[in-house]
Amino acid sequence: MTSQAIGFIGLGNMGLPMARRLIEAGHRLSVYNRSPERAALLLETGAKLARTPREAVEPGGVVITMVADDRALDQVTLGADGVLGALGAGGVHLSMSTVAVDTAKRMDALHAERGASYLCAPVFGRPPAAAAGKLWIALSGAEAAKRRVLPLLAPLSQGVKDFGDVPGAANVVKLAGNFMIAAAIESIAEACALAEKSGIDRRALVELMAGSLFDCPVYRLYGEGVALRRYQPAAFRSVLGLKDISLVLAAAAQAQTPMPFASLLRDRLLGLVAKGHGDLDWTAIDRAVSEDAGLAPGA
């Protein structure tokens, strides 16, 4: 595999291990993070520290963004020191964040005006999967740009699924997937509340279900967190879950698709944030379910 010089912007819980994987694969990274101490963690592995998002970009090169939300993506892309001002013709912006479908469409159009390409490549997986290169990636955008970035996605993932060239298509897939995860958390939490109030060990219930009928990563990982009421440390904070489910509902409204369960999940997460629990993992949906059932909600 030919190494590339790439920019990497956003070194949070997911971005940092992803950047490390790319460096280990032989790529030369210029890294930027709003809190520079996070970027400094990669300097000893050969990364170059960029003082601004723009400084991380080589004209005509590839830049990867892994930021928290639409606002952060706007700031690092379109701000005075944003990447779009430096990317130029032939450049590729690989956006791996979970953002609104409309944001992806807008970004695609703005990049096209400069002769650059914008790709949507949101990921499925938690920080340990990112560190192990075991993410699942949904991809959409221009074909030539996708061919260019596939060697970068290989060390990050165990699978890449192409959803065509429509801007934002991969973001729809990501939002749909996150809705399904949140729905699974809600169903596990409700089942655990029923078991506990009936005198049954909630952990035993989850062990049976996650080892038989629902033997899959979501039910194993999140089921354990719900069963043990383990909401910290947060792999994915409830405030970010609220952001994503709100984006799900916005996409559903545009597509004229009723999603009543998404509305329930939005209210669960909104309640957690309103009560000061936004930094708990979104398995804390179980906290709200337990409270409704008259059970001790845990931490």
C-alpha cells in the first residue's frame, strides 16, 4: 500500500485511535484538535502538529474529519482557517462524523464549487473497535474520490459498504443504524425492568438473551452495560445520542417517514440531558426506564 500524506482533524474518543491506526499503517499525518494536548499524544509516533485545520491540509490532498457534530464540521471546514480554503482542486474531504443529511448535501455542493470532493464515511463501532481497526464504515460520494480513500479505510475497518454517489446517503445509513442501537438499548432496559420487578436477576436475563436469540454485538455490549447499570465511563455520551436521534427525526420528517419510537428515544435522552446526565453513556436510557418503573436508577 502506498502511503499518503493526509490531514486528520478531530482527536476525540474515536478520532485519536483512528489517527493512530493510520500512522501505524505508514501514512504521514498532520493532525489538528481544538485541544492541542490531544494532538500532542501523536507527535511521538511521527505525526505533525497543525495549529489550525487549514494548516493540516495539503492542496489537492486528503483530509479526514472526525468531529462531534454539524457545528464543529462547519467550523473546521468553512471557518477562516478551515480546510476548504486550502484543499483546492482534486482534494478530497473524507467526513467520518455523524451529521445531518442536509449538512452533507451542503458540504458536497461547496466542495464541488472548489473542484474538490466531499465523501461521507460515518463509522459504526466504539473506541476499542477503532483502536483495533474493526470499525464498519458506510461510504458514499464520487467514485474517483472513493477509490482514492479506500487504502485509508482499510487499516480502520473490518468492512466498508458503498452506498453510491448520492451526497448524504451514508449519513442516512448511519442515522438509521444509531436509531436501531438506541432502540435496542430501550428494549433491553424495559425487559430488565420487567425482570427485576418480577424478582428475576436482570443480569441473568441479559446473559441468556445475548447468548441465544440476540447473540450480536449490540445486545452483548449494550446489554451488559444495561444489566450492570454501568453508565460510566461513557463510550458515547447521552448528549451525542440526543443529537443523533434528533437528526434521525429531521431526516424522517424530510422523507415523510413516521418514526414514533424515535420520538420516544429523543424524549428519553432529552430528559437525561435536562437532568444533568448528558455525559453518561447512552446506556443511561436504562436510568430513565428504571425511574419510570420505580426502581433505583443507579449512578
